[in-house]
Amino acid sequence: MNDALNPVTENDLHAYADGQMAAEEVARVEAWLAQRPEDATRVAAWRSQNETIRDMFAPYARTQPDDAARLKTPPQRSLIDRLPMRAAAAVLLFALGTATGLGLPSLLGSTATATPIFEQASDAYTIYAREVRHPVEVWAGEKDHLVAWLGKRLGEKIVAPDLASTGYKLVGGRLVPVDGVAGALLMYEDQSGKRLTLLLGRTAKKSETAFQFASEGSVETLYWMDNGLAYAVSGEVSREALRAVADLCYRQFQPA
């Protein structure tokens, strides 16, 4: 089957790089990469990053007799267990994030609780909104693919809110960690180049919460929780502007 009828997608490339592709599909992807040096270079970079992450966390890997059961029910790890991995993640952020634009949001937080959603959102904005060449993984031109991919990883149908009435248009988005599991980051930009980010992630808190503001330096974040998901809009804008954007997002995320 030729490439036009059976093209290799971005998801296929990620699955190949992560070693999660079905054996019968590997040859098709390798043939594709042999004809496309740019894609081959990207896949090689992803594999290199995967190896760096595995090497960094290898000292903390442990085998337990009940590992099979743990795969079905993720354990609640103690703070002491989590601290070495958080420190390693912070090192990885500085090692990879600044150089490649593919860094991770900060995992370091309070010694008493998990990192609050607004801190994760602010960190994600700081890392990616200021990135020039690689602010997103999937651009707005592939919006349908973007929301389908991120929604699948979150296990939730999501939308990319239309913020045109506030002067912002979608730039694209990327997969990011939120509380240690898959989360989504959508990025918007106005005509002057000012950017906002919208972070979505799972939360154990099922009840709704009202909009709440938080500040970290020049970055303002407005966040809320609704039906098992946490949302946070961040940017270097006024709180009034952020509230208008968050209100628009909230209304578009409500079930029809």
C-alpha cells in the first residue's frame, strides 16, 4: 500500500520511538523514515530523550512482589518516595527544556502536598509560551487531530475553545504531565504576539470549585475544577483579561 493511502502519522512516529508499535507496522514506518530524513532525525531525538529519562530515573526503579496488581491500581506513594524523582525531574527540566523546548513542567512543590495546579500551569506557561521555534507539538492547522490525540491521552473528550472574541487564536498544543499523568496544554496568541496557555488535567477532586486567581512573578493564573478535571488559564495579562478568557473557556467546556 502506498504512502498516500496509508501515511505514517505523528502518533505512529511517537509509538515507534517509544517502542510501542505493533511488530507488523514497524517495517512500514522504517520504510517511511528511510525516505524522510527530517522525520528520521525527529524520531532519533525522541529516542535519545527517552533514554535520558530512563537513565535518570533508573536508580529509583524497584521491583516488588505485587507489581502486577499495582499496574491495575496505581499506588499512593509516600512523599519520601516521590522526592528523589521530583528532584531528578527538575534536573531534567534544566538539562533538556531550555535547549530543546521539550522540557517538563516543574514537579517540585510543597513538602506537605502535591504541586498545586496553578503552579504547574504557571510553570508550563513560562517554559512553552516563551519558546520561539517549538512552542507546541501539534499546530493549529491540525486542530482536529490535536484535540482527538490529547483527549485520548486524558481519557476525556475535549475541545480547543474558540477565543476569537477576546482577540486570541489557537497556536496549537502539546501533551504535558499534570500530577504525574497525561495532561494537555493549549496555547493561544493575539495579533501582538502575546500568548496565553490553557492547562487541562485529571484531579482526584470531583466537586466543582469557583474561579481562583494565583500569581507567580509576572504570570497570572486563573484556575478551577469541574467534574474531575482541573483547568488553568495562564498569561502575562491583567486579571480582567484572564477572567474573560476563562469564562469563555468554561462555557465551551460545558456539555451541550
